[in-house]
Amino acid sequence: MSTALLRVRAAYARIEAVDRPEIWIDLRPQEEVEAEARLIDERVSAGERLPLAGRLFAAKGNIDVAGLPTTAGCPSYAYVPGVDAPVVARLRAAGAIALGTTNLDQFATGLVGTRSPYGAVRGAHDPSRISGGSSSGSATAAALGIVDFALGTDTAGSGRVPAAFNGIVGLKPTRGLVPTQGVVPACASLDCVTVFARTLPEAEQALSFMASPPGRTLPPLPQRAPGPWRVAVPPVRQLGELDQGWAEAYEAAVRQLRAAGADIRTVDLTPFTEAAAMLYEGAFVAERYTAVGSFVDKALAAGDDTLDPTVAGIITRARDIPAHRLFADQDRLAELRARAEAELADADALLLPTTPGHPTLAEVAADPLGANARLGRFTNSTNLFDQAAVAVPAGEVNGLPFGVMLIGPAFTDERLSRIAALLHPEVRLAVVGAHLSDQPLNPQLRALGAQFDRTTATAPVYRLHALSTTPPKPGLVHVGAGAGGAAIEAEVWRLPAEGLGRLLTELPRPMALGRVELADGSHVPGFLCEPAALTDAEDITSYGGWRAYLASGR
């Protein structure tokens, strides 16, 4: 069966298994998506180069996907676009397949993921906690392994907060690097289209196709002197109140960067936090009224019960902000931005916790405005200062994901990702069957950021069996020296450590992860098979590997 088609069927099976209907606003019919997958596979078989062939993605419900309603989280606002937003079109042109549109805080107004008539999106790891917003559905779909990556937007932190809460990566590019046409605006001058993925390489690859095509004239990157990466870190006392264990987790991330060779230096966080408070407390929120205010006014007058009351209140209050206050706030912001740039003048990036904590659904319901304001403490200033950012996992606290983010000047996106990679060491994985480079499940490895290392063989202590599975795959069993074992063809792949963890959680029986001995005597993690599954399995050891067995026509 074709690769893209297999991935589509696996995705819909995963949707049913996780049972999270609140993730989606509109999910495309499986038959329709399967037809698109078959076409993708045919084009690849015909020799067409589609770098994202078969990769699955979801788009936040304020981004146009042709033929699906764009609701921005409000049913009465919906319209059906005839064409994809440019960012969606670019991904599809590279072979990616859109599954549907995802839930969000209505009109992308919020960092909690609960302000929606389609339901509150629950966290991927703890359903009693919020998923984070406004890009709640997209982040959760990626975290639960339904899609390879997902599109969000970020005005105040919506492409980063949900990443932190769900233990995934969130890339918030420099403003203007990714087109925002076909996106319902929140604050048009600040909005960014973002990408979520379970690993940094997967997010970077998706972003490379979303970004403006080569040839665009970009301003020169900020110059830096030679030497190790310089990362600015504020004193912990400036971070304010954090959830229990979060300060220690943040300090552990600082130590990890230092151990990886980064030069850590101290920064004053004051201009960043003062600017963050201005995003909602100042006049800049008036731009939200410009975006959808007239619609909200009319909907309220008509008694539209699909309007979220918190969102409607924020937008309607913005209508009455006087113009003179906006000019005063612009002057104040310019002053704070100059101070912030001076603080980071000799640093490549600023490292911060992505959020101060992770509230429960009940805590947000009890104090919707206060909880939301707290979550934006570290993220709100980024777009106001015209900066780029990347949010990445940095361990766990009390069994829940903890995330940090790196912030830098505009157009230092790639630099930030290189520094973020220091927080995610690589591991190696040996594969002998359906995950080999030309086999149906190999895209699963690539989706986790895996890169090919080398072709080799196991030590002569294994036997290989053909299992009755879909897709077909072999089972590798350790029999030990002198027990009729043989060397089996294998590939070694490099992937982020967290990617291996993700793979393990999704690994179906009878497969298991264990230590595989290679021909050179080294040991790496690899796929093994439970002996109980071999009862009716054909022993194919004599072929020397899975590819040779398939080539035999058996």
C-alpha cells in the first residue's frame, strides 16, 4: 500500500483513538483525504519531486483552507474560501496534506485555548489542564501525533504558549517572513503564522516551505563577534512568581546551555516585562477592534450566542480607546524597545521560560482575564519588539512538560534554532524493516527529525521473521552467539532524544525498543520483536535483510 495513503489511514485511526473532538472545527472526510493521498503517491511514483509528500498537517481555524469554512472560532463569522491561504498553498505544493481546521480562542484572542464555542481544548498530557491558546487545537493535534506539524498564529504568544504546555516545538518567525494573506487578523501589524511540530527539525522543514521564496531582499543580520553562542539570562528574581518547580527547571536549562558551550550572561528583563503589559493594557489592543470590531458589534446587537463573552468584552472595550493614547504608547514602546535592544546588544539570544505556569481549566474559568494575562508575561513583548522566537521543550515538572523559548532580533530565526538545538541532544536508532529509508514507515522517522547516518549490519546474533502486519514488517529477535544467528542489514538514523521518546509511545505491539548490537560491536537502541509474535511468522534470516526478502518476491 502507498506511503501517503498509509499515513492518512493511521492519522484517522489516531483521531478515533485519542477521542478529542474539541481539537477540530472542520475535519475533512477520510475518503476525500485518501483520494488526495493516492494522487500524491502517484505523482511521487512518476518521478515528481515533492519534499513533503505524505506529510500531514492541520491549520488553525483562522487560516484559509479552500473548501472548508474559515470561522476564526465563531460560527456566525464563517466564510468558505475558494483558494488556500498562501502558506497552505505552499505546503500543499510541496506534497503536504491538510486534514482540517482546528479550534482556537475566538478571533485568536487569548492564550488559554478555552474561549471557543467549539469547546475548551484540553492539554495533551493532562486533560484537566488547558492546552494553551489561541492556537490550541493545532498544538494538541501535533502533540498527540495526529499530524506531523500544524499551523498556528502568534500575536501575543499563541505560537509558543501551546507548544510549552503540550511538550512540542513552536517556531514564531520574524514578522513578514511568512505571508499572512488569507488569515483572519487579530492585530494585523503584529500577527505571524507559526508552526508546531514534535521536533525542531520537522518544524524547521515545514517553515522553510512556508517562508517567502528565495530572492526576497532581507535586511542584513545583526553582526556578531566570533566565539561561542552568547545567551542572555535574567536573574531568577526578575521572572516573578512561577509555578512550583519551574524556576529550578529554568535554571537546569541554563546549565544545559552552559554545558553545551554557550556563554551565559546576565540581562535586565524590565523593558521586556513592561512592554508585555502594554499589549493588552495599553492602546495596541485597539487594532483587534479594527480587525473584527464591527462584526462583533452587530453580532452582539443581534443576540449572537456564539460570541465568547470574554473575547467580545476585550474587543468592544478596545473601540473606545482614544487616539492620543495610542501615540503615547508608541512613544513609550519605542523607549522600551531601545532599552531592550541595548540589553541584548552583545547577546545572540534571550532565554526565558515560555510561561510562568500551567493552569487548570478550573483556574482559568475562575479568573479568565487574570490567568491569561499571567501567561503572556514573557511572550507578549516579542512581536511588539519585532523579534523572532522559538519555543522548545526543556524537561518536565511534576510529570508535565516544561518549555523555554529563545528570543532574538528579526531575521535571526535560523540562529535561534541552532542555539535551541543545544537543548536537545541526539540519539541513534537502528532499523531493519518498515522504517528503512525506502520503506512505508520511514516518513514517521523523518517527521521526528531523524536524519540518515549509515547503512550497516547487526552482529551475527539475530534472526529475522516476516510478520503478518499492516504495513508488512519484519521482527528482529536476539538469539545469542552460537544459536544460529546471522548478520542482518540495518540502517542507523540520528534523531533528537525527545523524538525517540515520541516514537516509543506510539510503537505498536509486538514491536519493542531494545539494545541492538551492530557489526562493529557498538550498541544502539533499535526495534526488536516480542517472541510470542513469531508463532506463525516465516523465518527469513537466510535473506540477510528485509529488502532482500522483498526483492525475492515472497
